[in-house]
Amino acid sequence: MPVNNIEIEYPRVFKGEFRADFRPGMNLFIGGNATVKTTLLRCLYDLKYEILNDEGGCIAQIRDDYYSLLRDGADIPSDLDIELQAEWGSAEITIDMDEEVDPGLFRSLSFVYIPKKDILEHARGLLTFIEQKQTGFSRIYKDILIAAMDVPTNEQSATQKSIGQKIAAIIGGNIRWDKGEGSFYPLRTDGIRIPFANEASGYKKFSLLGLLAASGQLKSGSVLFWDEPENSLNPELLPVLADILLELSRNGVQIFIATHSEILASCFAVNRQKGDETSVYSLYRDGEQIKVDRNNRFDFLKPNNLVTEPVRLYEKQIERGLGSNG
């Protein structure tokens, strides 16, 4: 059940009305710093998380005439269009979903948010600490820890197997969760177990993605939010990451990504196949207001600092080279 669009009125952040329409497949956000890319991801994730859980930063509610039906477990008409409304700080936000809905599906939807900061290395005791104390960790860290600790499904689908094989080839093995020790660890193909703290930062990202895929967290109908997945990754691995994410999107996972990487954005454009549902969104400031430009072609977006800055650097290199030869 993908998110089709979002409308936000949030004077303190967006400085006016903001609207964006989304694809059921890949949705890629680019833009300069302070153009609310992360805020938008968090807003979408928090809203959907709060639909059935009245806690945290967003207070979401389904229209009054349908809420009682869902709460009481009654059957909901298959052709029902659901409009989600929420208040977030001083924001008024709506999300429309037009896919067929029933209460069981609505309660079992999987939403996954991968934050910029690595959290698996510090998993031992952290979940208990977050649950029992007031800490600076937001709910997304608790959520991703719980998701990563989930056990693999008994039968792996073709997509799960494919992604698992690709990730194992990259990191040279698999990541495991040791419930007794309360920690994750990489298990190499030669049987060697190493401390997770000694694992390469980039490999940890692929490890987490593998855990989520293997446990069914990224099944058809789920939504993945990932903030700057390119962090700590060598550029040579970005095409592989793009291929894996595109494969997930072809198998029913709606994906939202915020990135500062021209290479990653270009990989989605180059590696996409016919029929892939992908869009790129350029978030930018028009005065104080946040606006968005959407296009299926990454190179057609305006403004697009991921394209203009490399060109500007190249022009300076040419100018410097010509100057030294003059």
C-alpha cells in the first residue's frame, strides 16, 4: 500500500504549503543542506508509524467516519479511499492511500527507516537502555534494532535469495544475530567469526540491508526509508546498492531515499529497466519556502547541485590547466 502523495502546511519548516506526488517504486530526494530531505523522510515514516500507535512526535488519525470501523475490526470496503490526517508540531499533514485495504493488512504493514548513523555495532544492551530510560535516541533507532533482530523467514523467496547472495559476495559472508550475547557478528564463508566492531563501515550498511531482506521486513507492500545510504560506501559499491534497491522496488517495496551522491542518483538512472517506477525530486528554497521539482530523468531536474557542482569543478580544472600552459 504505497504512499501516493503528501501535503504539508508547516510554517516553521516548509514556510508555506508543500506538496509532492510519489511513485510506488523508487523515490529519490536530492537537494542542498537545510532543504528538509531528512525531515520529509521522518515525517512520512512517523505518520505511517503512528496510524495504529498513538505515541511519539506525530499524532495521526484516520477520518472519523472510518476510524471506528478499523478500531472495532470491522470489514472495510475494498474500494475505500483512505485519507490519513495528522498534526506534527504546528503542521497539518495529509497522506492519501487509494489501494484496497482491509484491517488485517493495515495492521501488518511494514515500514522500515534506516538512519544515517550506524546502530548495530552498539546493539548490546542498547535496546533495553532506550526502552527504560529517557535518552537522546529517537524512536527510529529502537525500531531498526528490533527489525534487524528479527529471525530470517523459514522459506526465502527468490528475491530474498538473490539479495542475500549479492550481499554475501560483497562482505564475504553473512551477518548474524547472537541473542545470547545480544550482539551482531559477521560470519565469513570460511567459518571465521569476527567482532562486528571490526567490520568495515560500508559493509555494515549492506549487512543491515541483508538482515532486513532475509527476515521479510522488506516484503511486497512494505516501505523503506533510507537517509543517505551512500555514507561510508566506496563509489564502486554504489551501482551494486542501486541494483539491489531497484530489485526490491520491482518486487513491491516502495523506497524513499535522501542522498547527496551524484553517483548513486546516476546509478538509479542508468541501471533502471523498462517498467521501473522511479522519480527524482529536487528540494530547494525559493526565498524561505521549500519547493520541489520532480522528473523521471535525474539530469533534467532544476535546480540540481549534484550535476552543477561537478561541472563547475571541471570548468575550474580546465581553466587552471589552460592558465598553467599559457
